Amino acid sequence: MNKVGLSIASLFILASLLYIPTFMSEEPLITPDEDILAITPSYKARNLTTTLYNESGQRVHQVFSSTMENYEQLGFVLFSAPQYTIYQESGEPPWQVVADEGTLYDNNMIQLENNVIIVSENQADFVQRVTTDYLEIDLDEQTMVSDANVEISGPDFLILSNGLRANLLNKTYELNQHVQTTYSPAN
């Protein structure tokens, strides 16, 4: 064989040696994409009731939901038709909160959407009922915030507002944009 033939053969052998490890390697294992795992619930439940207690054993809040999906990697729980009971540390009757949809975050914040109704179980409270389409509740501070249309009612009044800030512990309510108040004393 001449020098040209030997050069071509050696180049061919060298190129083959470089590509053989590629051909002989094992197929990589297919692992689920982490993004897909994050948007897949860790678990689901139906007709679930969960109660949270503080360090001294008092109930802080309780939630019932027709369906629940826990997204542990994302840090929230989705509820369908949630019914929350928010207990007062003072021992006063609790607040009942219902909505079509709810999201509970790891930092004890709740976002409620669609047909949100908050009712005080204390008949002596000035505000008996709050209705809106969107509400955020901080369970630790027991505060509520909404930028949606809000209807607040009591025994003798009805207030319409475009937004609300409220503190359930202090029973203080601040309207973002007051629209109308109707006062009608009982006869």
C-alpha cells in the first residue's frame, strides 16, 4: 500500500475510534421533566375537612372542600367549593367563609374567587355579611383585602364599595372606593 492509502486508512481508523464510544453508549434514561411534576398535584382528595390548631391547642381555622389538590412543589392547595371557618382567639363566635374556588398558600394566605360570602356567627357584630367575587385572607393576622366590588351588610344597612380592607380581630373595615350606603332602621 502506498503512502496515500495508508494515510486514508489511518484517518478512517482514527475517525472510527472517535465515534465508537458514541455508538456504544447506553441510551439515556428518560426522566420526567421537573416542570411537569410541579404542575401535577402531589395528591388529591374529595370531601376533605382539615382543622389547624395553634400552639396552645385552640382551633385557628377549619376548611371543608368538595375537592382538594395539593401542589407541594409550588406551595399551594387548590379547593373547589371551600367552606372556611375562621376562629377568633378571644373565643367569640367564628366567621364562616364560602366561595366557588379557593387557594391556600404555605404562608397561610387564602385567595377566594367567585361568589365569596363571609358571614359572622356573632349576631351582635355590626357587620353580619360581606359578599364579593375576590378576596384575600391572611389567616395569621385575620385580615381581609379585596379590590373587587364588595357588598357589606348588617342589621339595618347595606354598603356598596369597590374594594375593602378589614381586620376581623379589631372589627375595623376600610372601604377603598365607597359607592353607596343604604340605611333602613327596623320598625
